[in-house]
Amino acid sequence: MTTPVPATSALPANQREEVIWLYQKSPKIQPRTVHGWFAGWRWALVWATQLVFYGLPWLLWNDRQAVLFDLEARRFFIFGLVLYPQDFIYLTGLLIVSAYALFLFTTVAGRLWCGYACPQTVYTEIFLWIESRIEGDRMQRIKRDAASWSVQKLLRKGGKHLAWGTVALWTGFTFVGYFTPIRSLGVAVWSFGLGPWQSFWIALYSLATYGNAGWLREQVCLYMCPYARFQSAMFDHDTLIIGYDEKRGEPRGTRAKRGTDANRPLGDCIDCGLCVQVCPTGIDIRQGLQYACIGCAACVDVCDGVMDKMRTPRGLIRYDTQAGLEQAQPASARWNRVLRPRVLVYSAVLVVITAALGTSLLVRPTFRVDVERDRGVMARTVEDGWVENVYRMHLMNNTEAPQRYRVAVQGLPGAQVELRGPAQAGPAQARWVPLVVRIPPQAAAALGSGAHAITFQIDPWTDSSRAEKSSFVVPR
Amino acid sequence: MADFTAPGWSTFIAISTALSLIACVVLLVLAARRRVVADDNTTGHVWDEDLREMNNPLPRWWMVLFVLTVVFAAIYLAFYPGMGSRPGSLGWTSSGELEKDQNRARAEFAPIYARFASMAPEQLAADAAAMGTGQRLFLNQCAQCHGSDGRGSKGFPNLGDNDWLWGGEFDTIVQTITGGRIGNMPPMAAAVGSAQDVRNLAQYVLSLSDSPHDAPQAQMGKPKFAVCAACHGAGGKGNTALGAPNLSDKIWLHGRGEAAVTSAITRGHNNVMPAQARNMTPDQVRVVAAYVWSLSRATVTTAVTNAETTAATTATTTTTTATATTATSATPANTTPPR
């Protein structure tokens, strides 16, 4: 957290008041680099997420970009899937699935998202790595920050910011590459032919990456992100949190003291402070679960390393449930509690919604059609007494192959369907086709005036036909 | 049109906005100092034995951003409207924005329409892109009255029947769309005579097109037709210069039968087509006129024929011409046989 306020000795009868500035510059946190089991997992996720993010726009599918959200044409391509704005429900479904998945694994194992997969963490990791390569390890960076400006310092800092800027620009460029084909975007950048909006978005996203990962870092987690604040709603006593085993570790102290007080043996914690040094949010996990802990398990890794050197068992700081830490339960008890009602409910909802989403995508029809009655003409009587009704058929081709359609009408004896436009749609094209349904005078007389229910059958030849209800009006 | 009912409101809004911005900054300054009353970073109060309230400092970057937003607000309000009715130094209006968008759209479309501008109507009717654009323009601008298929209804002319009130040449169609038309027939009952005279005349008019009529009455009405011939021509063949319909065909814009004709003679007609010059540029009018012109060339009779559908498919093809040719060479299955 931020620097504690200078302490004043507050005597009840004589409260010395000190007036200080409300706005404080947060001290720069220089986390120490850590290696270990969980750090390995964190880096694996960095690689996995960024390979997908940076790599996906470069993939091709059928001579076009595989993943492209063409906002101007209002078509969203995900490999073979062609989505229209009408398909936003799938995005909603995806968000619901993501939300329930988040609730599920947070209830089970705490802030896994924050510590391992969140873009803020991922980019901060990348930028920290760049910083440590250029400026050196933690001690060197602290010394350099405190030192006065020199050519060396300028070059190192400048180089670091240049590297950060390059990564940020590439990130911004990739982000916009999801909305404009990335290859043509690259050509545009190279030839200084970027449109104003593309330039704006690349600049904004780059600035956001540079600012968040280079400067703000833990400030986002501490102050901006709401996830930290409602984690208490998602945790319970059986959630795996990162905790310091107080019973085992206290009283803490350096080993040199061991000899001085044999009556009070020291706990396993040697008060090396490494767990504080590696923490990216600058907390002391030994104070217990805090909202600022993002669950990155850096302290676990470093403490395990120290325990190894001290030849004491690992796990002084470990993933454990609150119940486990308080009552010193064995690991088996922890496993028994994993499948508790809350977890089961989240899992059930997740499975149902994922199945629904998946099924609905699998059985998605190859085209969409709406038949609307014409707004201008209710009904008309033409020569020889035939009665006509006019409709507009709105066709939306969900595939990337051209489609032809055949239209038939049911529920109207003697009816003829006449298309007044080509019943075709190109790849991923939407078009209106006017059509007319007409009945001979005898049929009209037999039906009587008023609206009569009919059904259109639209057959795309390559798929099953769709039925659209409508009405046929016989004028008085 | 004024934004407010009384001018004083504009001043009120402007003052409120300015005061609010100043108040934000004042709040920031007033709250800048805090007293430290306890040594554990809390406010010093304890509730329920162990509940305390933290008194943490706000991060400095937060305050800086806050100040920046106030500065941004001040700059924005200088350039854009917001202080009451003051228009702002840049003179931005939403209608001006619309005009800018429309001009940009016109500039973007100009090359497309430039290509169309040099084509004759026959070429336009054969061009897939032109007919696609024409149909879309028609569906947006004309279909409200003339129907999505352009065949009209009672009171709204059928554009596909090759029967023209004002002339069916391409240039005439362009003129009709651009300037609109007023189809005015004055009430003629006074010139005709009594109510029975009007009915006889109506029967005669029906006889001109071989519609079912009462022959004796038609005979009696024949001499009265002279007043009609002034506009409708000697044999009732119509006069496109005046927009007078051809009375000797079977096309009845305002309804068929004696009642409709009698009503026309007695009350007259005033059928107005609004001018479309306001809605479309001259290039667009040309394209949609070609589309309208092509409608009457595609339609032969009112009966459904396979040939008609094939012709329609040939004339109006989609983007992929390869598919279009496959469609026309295959059996046109776009219509169902009569049930």
C-alpha cells in the first residue's frame, strides 16, 4: 500500500494534531524478480495469452483475415463464422460464460485471474522484464532512481522508455488490426497513409498500454479495478487464498536471536522481508488477506526458496483456505470442501450456458430471412380482378458462399408468388427483395375481405427451408 | 429557433456550469489537508469494539487527473456549445455535422455516379451495379407510395405497366422525379349537366375501354364527351402534355366502375407527386429513373410467366456475375406453379 502516515504519539488527553496533505505521491514499487513454480505458471500464461493476442490477426481464412471485426461493413468474422450485428446475443452469451467461469474459479482458488491472466498483470510483467533487462535488478534500480542524473542514467532510462514505447505501439497496432485487416494496416502505417480514426485508436491504445503497464501498474489494481473490492463477495472460508501460516511462522525473527532466548523458540519466519520485496502491489502478506493482494503467488515462490535454504519445510506462505489456515487442517480436508454447494451451482450454470451457446452456434442456420408486409401498399386489385399483396423479403446470408432462394406460399388457395427482384444474396450479404402474392378473383371472393394468415417457405437449396408467417389482405 | 423559452435561462445555465467547475476545484483545495488524529492511519473513532475507519491519502495521480478533467472541461466549453446558448468558438452544430457527413458521402459516391452519368438508360438498365443502386434508391425514396415492387396501388401510379400519364421517355421520367407532378382534373359536373348526364357520360367513358357498360346510356353520354376531349383527346386517348390519362385502356388509377368515373367527373382529382430534387442528387435521380424505366421494360403482361422472371433476373443481377449466369441458365425456380 502507500506510505504510512508519519506516526504521532496520540495521548488521549493531549492529542497532537498534525496537518498533512491529502494527496500523496505513491512510492514507486520495484518488485524483486522471483523464480519458482508459480512464477513459471505466470510466465506460461503470459506466453499463451500474448501469442493468441498478437498472433491471431495474422491468420488467414479463405483469403481474408481469420478473425476480423469489420465495423464499417458490420460483419464479424471468426474463422468460418460470419456474424451480423443481430448475432450480438452470442457475445452476451460469451460474456455470461466468462462471468460464471470467473465466479467459479474465484470461489475455488481466489484471484487467479488477477495474478495470472489479467492484461494489467501480463503487460506489467512484460514491462517489468524489459525494465530489469535494461536497468538491472531491484537493488540496481533503487540505487539508480536515487542517484542524480547522468549520461548513463539518461541512456538507461531513455532506452527503457523507448523499448516500452515500441511494445506499446505494437500492441496498439495489433489491437486495431482486429478491426482493420492488419496487413493493409501495416502497409498504411509504412506508407504514412493511416486514416484519422485508425491513428487515433492506435495512439490511444498504445498510450493506455504504456501508461498502465509502465507507470500506473499496481495503482490500477489498488484504486481503479472494481474486482478487488468485490472479491469479498466471491470468497468464502473455503476459498484458496494466499496466506501466511501465522501459527508456524510466529514469533518471527532472524536466526541470530535464537541463541539469546532459548525459552521462546522462534517460528519459521526469519523476517527476511523478501515476501514484501517481491510483491507487485507492495503489501506484506504476513498481515493477512488484503484487498490489494492480487494472488500472483510471488511471495509463495520466494518464501519457498528461503525455506529450502533454511532446510525447513516449504509452505510458510502458501495457497490455503482460510479455514485451513485458522484450524491447521490437513490438505485432505480442504479437498473435501471443494465441491460445496456454491461451486456446484456455478458449475451447473456454466455447463448449461456453455452447452446452450455451443449448440446454438452449431445449429446456426445458413441464412436469416424476414418477410415484412410492404409499408406502401396494403392490397391492390389489378386488371382482371386479381388481388395482390406486396411484401419485402429481407435476406441475410450467414455464409461466405452466394445463395439462391426459392419462395413458396402456404395457406392461400390459388396463390401465386412473384418475385420482383433477384432472390439471391452474395457472400455475407444482406438484401431486400420485393415480392408479390396474388390470388385470382374467385379465390379472393371465396376468402372474403380482411386479413388472412399465410406462411412463406423460403428454401435456400443448400439448407432446410425457413417458414415465415405473414398475412394476406383482401380489400373490401 | 431559440433554445430556451426566455433568454434568462441561457445565462442561468452558463453561470451554473461555471460555478460547478469552480466548485470542483474548490472542493479539491478545501479537502487538501487532513488532520492526523491517530497513529494507525485511521480517523481515531472506534465503533462496535473494533471497527475503525481508515483515513488513507488519495493518490496524487488521481488528483492530477481530476484537475486535468476540469481544465479539459474549460477548454471544451470555450470551443463547443455548453455554456447556455453560446455556440462556441468552433461554431459546431449537429445539423452542421450532418451536412458535413452528407457532403463527405457525396464526395465518396461521386466516382460511382460519375460512371453512371455517362451511360445511356439502356446501358444503365443492363448494368448490375446501377440497377442494384437504383433498386435501393427506389426502395428508400419511392416505395412508400409506389410500393416495393413499383406497381403502385389505388391513387399511386403503377410504374411497371408501360402506361404513362406524363410520358415514358427517360428524360420525361427524370423530369417527373425531379420536379414532381400535380395531376389536376377540375370538377366537370357543371359543364356536363345534370346528375343523369354525368352517369351517362361515365357509361360512355367505360365503353371506350370495352369495360362492362350500359350501351343505351353510353350513347346518350357520347355527345357530352366533347368537354372531356379538350384534355383527354378526341378518342379519350389521353394527353401526356397535360397528364391526362388514356381512358380507352383498362388501367384505372383511381378505381374502376361507374362510381369511380362519376366521382372523378363530379369532384375532379388533385393527385400530387412530391418533387424528389430535395432528396436525391441529379445523378441519383438519373439512376433511379433508369430503374423505373427498366421496370416497365421487364413487365409484359400482368400474368406470371417464366420468361418474365428470367428477364428480371437477367436485367437485375447481383454482385457475383458468375452466380447470376448460373441462376439464369438453371431452371428458374423462383416462382411456384399455381396451386
